[in-house]
Amino acid sequence: MYDPKSKKAEEFIDDAEIKETLRYAAENRNNIPLIESILEKAARLGGLSHREAAVLLECGDPASIEKIYALAREVKRRNYGNRIVMFAPLYLSNYCVNECRYCPYHHHNTHIARRQLSQEDIVREVVALQDMGHKRLALETGEDPVNCPIEYVLESIKTIYGIKHKNGAIRRVNVNIAATTVENYRRLKEAGIGTYILFQETYNKESYEYLHPAGPKSNYAYHTEAMDRAMEGGIDDVGCGVLFGLNLYKYDFVGLLMHAEHLEAVFGVGPHTISVPRVRTADDIDPDEFDNGISDEIFQKIVAVLRIAVPYTGMIISTRETQQTREKVLELGISQLSGGSRTSVGGYAEDETENSSQFDVSDNRTLDEVVGWLLDLGHIPSFCTACYREGRTGDRFMHLVKSQQIGNCCDPNALMTLKEYLEDYASPETRAKGEAMIAQMLPCIPNEKVRRLTAEHLAEIAAGKRDFRF
Ligand code: SF4
Ligand code: SF4
């Protein structure tokens, strides 16, 4: 029944294939020759199948685990350099008709205030985000066809792209809204969204149906096939993810990779990003109900194996995780990070009320503190949105990443957008650290002409010009 090319959820995420994969991985957990051969394959940067990745995730041999981590660091370095792309979530509405058992926005939670931002509210929120220095947003809404229809989302995107405040601009709007129709995806594409993000939560149909007892989201197939409809609607950058801790993590890990294989098999391009959220405490959610929580150690292993299994897919981590955890997984494969996040509706322009957040934030630092911290760790915080704006999406984006030209494209873009941030928003300490990073990294740009142009643009940015890109 398993068929990665099938358009039916239960055939491309086949339960029997996942269980057989887990059995195979458990059987081979100490099969060192097999593990070595998988690592050799992964080192060629061609990615791994879900079965091969499952063997690495299951591996219990300490020396082999060290090799997995070393290879993940190497893949990260070769494909993403030391850049980390920054973004912020923006919650537009917390009305929701669904009954997800793990989310405080579920329909029957009467403790929280329901709110939908007006277009004027959105302007205030976005100005606050621009004043922090953000250029890339992820829009978040609950699902409610009456209180948050697609027309509202489209209007909000138009408002956001239209806000020009001082030197600020939101240059890429990614969207995380409920599964919808091909027609609505087409409208989102026309509105100029970057990535369409939808978390599967869990790939296990039985758990999924238990966790989503009512509302449109309770339809497992409709939810699981959403990325296919998004791609049919012309969106070629899609972002997948599971909420680790809802179900047994090994099952969801395999399901996630099978989903990526399916998109690759049908559309010729896998997910643009994968997010790795873990269940967090929240209002009206019984923490004892979710006892599949994963340790930091397992979380790190998941990130490392994903990094080598899908080497060209960006990986995202949010402020759900602590500074310590974020620090650890950055080097193992994470390429995008949120900073200064608020997870409630209206949380940037107003003080957050205690119980209106979707989840508790573990990293409460300001964007400036996060940028300074990344620089201290030797990463380049990047506010780059160049690919989307140059039309390098889908397979054109993958071509750039696979061509090993990132040193001549992503690195200069990172340095120039960091320079903009330093000029417009940074504290004196962060600015000093950032200038030192730019001075250190500029000579490392391989192509002489690109290096010279970057130096010229950096000088122009210092003189007040903005928005250069390769
Ligand atoms: Fe609604 Fe999304 Fe929360 Fe489910 S996870 S209750 S769909 S906001
Ligand atoms: Fe990402 Fe493209 Fe910018 Fe590189 S140039 S950092 S791939 S948006």
C-alpha cells in the first residue's frame, strides 16, 4: 500500500511502512557496518531515506552517535555556513473552531480573551516589529471561517507589505494558517507569501484523531494532504513540522521524512523548511496528558539526524526552547531562529496579558540580545529575504543551495542585512560585535567581484542607503 507518489495521505504516510521502519531500525541499532555505510552516504550530501535516517536515530553506539553529531555540524557548515536567518511570529487572531487538546486556543477554552487584530492594530504590531529590526514574519492564526476568513488574511498581508516606517520594511511574510483549498492557496500565492507553513502535529492517524476530536482539523487526510494542495495552488515553498511530544517521537520522525519524500516524488522539491517544536505548557492544557515528552538529548539527536537526512531543507527553532537548548542545536543544524517573540494576539505593541499566549516562551530575550548572543557564538544573524524577492523559490532555490554558491550569495546578503540592522536598531555593544563580524567575514567571500561589490554596498548602507541583495 505504501506509495510515496500517491496523493492519498494514508498511502504516502503508510502506517505499516512506518512500523516496519521502526522494527528495522531497532533490529539494526548496533549494526555498526550498516551505520557506517549510512554515514558515508550522508557525507555525500545526497540525503537519506526514512529507513536510513531511522537507523541513525535509533543508534545506541556512543562512538557512532558522536560521528552523527560531527557529520551534522559539517553539513550545517557546508550548506549554511555560520548564518542564522532571523524571523518573528505575528499572531493575527486566536479565534478557533477546532478542539486540539494541546492548544489553549481550542474552541471551548473560555479563560482566554478572543481577539482578531484590526488593520490598524496590525500596523501598530508591525511598526513595533520593524522597530526591533525584523524583516521576515510568520503569520499565525487559529481556524475560524467567520472570525478569521481568508479575505482577512489576504488583506492583512497587503497591509503588512505596505507599511513603510523609517528604514523598516517587512520583506517576506510566511503564513501558518489552517489547511485550506487549492483556490485559497492560489490567492495566498498571489498575495505574495513566502513559505506556507503547516504543522502536521502527529502523523499517527489514531493519535491525530484523538488529539483533534472536533472541527475541520479533525480530518486527518485533509490536513495531511494540505501541502499537495498548496503546491497545486502554486506555492512552491512549504514548511513542515510535527509537535514533538504529542505522539511517540520515532513514529513522527519517520512520518516527517516520508512526507518530505512524498513532496519530492510528486513535485520534484521537498519542504523548504522543517520546524521542530516540542510540546509546551499552556493555559487550560493538562500537562499530565502529554507524557511523550522528549529529553534534550533526544531532541538534539532528532535535529542532527534531520540535518543529514534532508541537507538542503532549512530548519527552524522557536522561542519555545531555552537559550541553552537553542545554543546546542544551532551548530547541529538549525538555520532559522525567532527572536524577541510574542505568542499572543497584539503582544508586540501592547503588554502581553498572562493567559492569552499560545504557549509559554522559554527564551524571553530581546532581539538585540539574541543578535548579540549569536555574534558571541560566532554566528552571523541574517535578515536576508533575497531569494523570495528574486523569485528563487522552489527548485530554483534548491538549485542555488546545491550549487555551493552560498558563499557568494547568502554570505554577502547576510553581511549587508546585518549591517542594516546594526545601523538602524542595534545597541552600541551589539553594533561593535556586528562590525567586528563583518570585518572578519568580508574577506572570506570567495568571488572577487562579489566581495568588492559587497564592500561598496556596506559603505552605501553606512551612508544611509538600504536594500541591496545578490
Ligand atoms: Fe486552533 Fe491551531 Fe490551536 Fe488547534 S493548534 S486549537 S487549530 S489555533
Ligand atoms: Fe536564504 Fe536566499 Fe538569503 Fe541565502 S540568499 S540566506 S538562501 S534568502
